[in-house]
Amino acid sequence: MVAILLAACIWLLGTFDAWALVQIKLSDVSYRECPEDLAKGAITAGGVPQSARCFMVFGKATNPTNKLIVNADIFGRIYDANEDPIIENRTRLGSIPEVPPGVSEFEFPINVPESQPLPLKLLQFKAAGFTGTVRR
């Protein structure tokens, strides 16, 4: 009976570990123009297509655990040169599929309306993810 309870406790701890949300520090966050194959496109605002510029946001992610973090969501704020927000009413900007233990690099694309002036200001960037697959 004790062995069964012990096994159940170990299983439960392993299950909860998969649900553990881990904060990931992002540093050296910057941006550059997208490669040509990603650069062409348009975005829609209120159903009206607009010309857009594509940028790759990149930096370093620090995973403080000794486990792989999967599907980490990236949060932050991006403003144009006039302090106008690039993506309003949304702070989730992208994701990192896998963050290994320690420091690794990340990047994700964003589209910016051509009418918004550069340079961009990238503020309050952080990420959070799970140390295992979250099951429904």
C-alpha cells in the first residue's frame, strides 16, 4: 500500500512539474529588417490593407532551469519614433518553440505599417514557458 501511495505521489509531482510556468529573462533585444523572402507583405487594419515592413526581433533568452522549456510566449511593447504603439491592445508578440537550459538566441518576425516612423523602441520584453507539454 505504501509503495502505491509513493508511486502516486511521484507521478503527481511529475505531472505538476510539466505545468510549472517558468519566467525567462530576455536580454540584448533588438531588431533588423527581415530577409527578402519574408519582407514582402501587407497587414490589415479594420479590413483595409496597408503596406507593411517586416522586421526580425532578436535577442538572448535565459532559461534558469536545467530543463527544456517549450512554447515560451514572448511579451513586450513596441513603439515607433513618435511613441505610438506598433501593436495596440496586445502584449503577446510571439513565441520561442524551445528554450534550452542556459542562454540561447531567439528571433521572431513582426510587421509594422509602412506609415509608422523608425526607429522602433522595444520595451519590457520578457517570456514565460513550461518545462513540459501542457495537456488539456
